[in-house]
Amino acid sequence: MQESLSSLSDDEFLMSIYNNIGQGAQLISKMKEHVEDRQQLLKSIEHEANDACAALFAVYIKHYRRIDLAKRELLRRDDEKPHNKLLSIYECSNDVKILFTTTRAQGGNLNELYKQIKMNTLFLLLYIREGNLIPIIETDEDLSALLNLTNIQPKKTIIISTTSFTMDKSKICSSFTS
């Protein structure tokens, strides 16, 4: 029972990030203070690009299993720099703004791009459960345990030794003349 309550609040938290409201908006605002925009946006596409960025940020937080870290970030003082892992995730989601600018410059359909991003990220948030996520490998011990678990053996390299021998110049020449 406790697990379903915590996952429900996790889902609500992720949706607040996705919709850029409440606690999600607070977290995004804190990230924006410490991450420099790589792409200047036109005012006409700023709202959609920021919404798409928020949606991707929510998906990345879920799939990189950083929900607890994101929640704890809200408890920290505003003048403290956010955790590096969260900043890195936000920077990745922020790259969608480059896609919006590029699509706009090439005359693409921004509304369709926006709808696709929002629809696909919503699907990933609502329907992909934690059991379907790929585990994060933090250390080399985890990697060796994973290799043993899946019966994958490291590749063995074969080294072939060649014997070199030298021949006298006169012997080589005589073999061609005979």
C-alpha cells in the first residue's frame, strides 16, 4: 500500500514537471538559473520549446531514476547549485530547443513537432513502468555481476607470434639467379 502511494506521488511530481506547474515549475526554474541556454529562441516559438523541454526533462528524470534526487533538490536552498546529475539531465532536455530553432529555420511544421514530442513523452511517462527500465550501472562491480548474470564472457584475444628470420643479401640474389 505504501509503495503505491509513493509511486502515485512520484507520478504526480513527474506530471508537474511535464506540465511545468507547481513543484515541477520550481525545479525547472532552479535548473534554468544554473544552465546557460545554448540556443536563443524567437518569442514565437519560446513557449512550445520550453514546454517540450519540460516534457523531456520529466521523462529523463523518470528513466534515469532520479525522481528522489529531483524531489530532494526542491528542499535545498535556492542559492545552492543543483546536483550535477540533475543539471546534466536538464542540459540534455534543453537541447530540444535547438531542434525547434532548426525546424523553424528550415520551414518545418513546428506545431506537428510540438504535438509529437508532447504525445511521445506523455506515453513514456504514463505507460512505461519502472520494471521495464534499463538498470543504471554505477560501478565496475555492477558490470561484472551483470556479465555473470547474462553469461557473457569477455572476448579473448588471440596473439599470433611470428618468427622472423633474416637472410643474407647474397643468398636472396643467388636464389633468383639460379
